[in-house]
Amino acid sequence: MGNMTLSIPEDIHGEIRHFPEVKWSEVARRAIIEKLETLKLAEKLAGKSKLTEKDVKEFSRKIKSLGAKRFLA
């Protein structure tokens, strides 16, 4: 099994030390695995998509616009 070292802000490190019973390496491992699964799924879906880059940018613009209207209303 490979090893990884990560840096976290000092305030977060202090909060983590408050919960010594938690296996933080396991929390990080699971988060990494979950993110990888999400990325693989997105990559698989994108590979099957017939949308152009222009289509994706237009959808993104519309979603952002609708989201802004919803939260600013």
C-alpha cells in the first residue's frame, strides 16, 4: 500500500487532535476513494455524451444564472 502525506491548516489539526479516537487516515482514505469513484463516473458519462464543449458551457452558464436568481431572490 502506498503512503501519502498531506498538509492541513493548524486550526484544523487542533480540532482533529480533539478527537483522538477517530482514525483520521481512514477518513481521508474513504474520502479519496469516494472522490475517485465520482470522477470515474463523470468521466464515463462524459465519454458517452454527444454534447459539445459549447453545449456544456451554455448549460453551465444557465445553471449559474438560475442558481444566482434563486438565491438572490
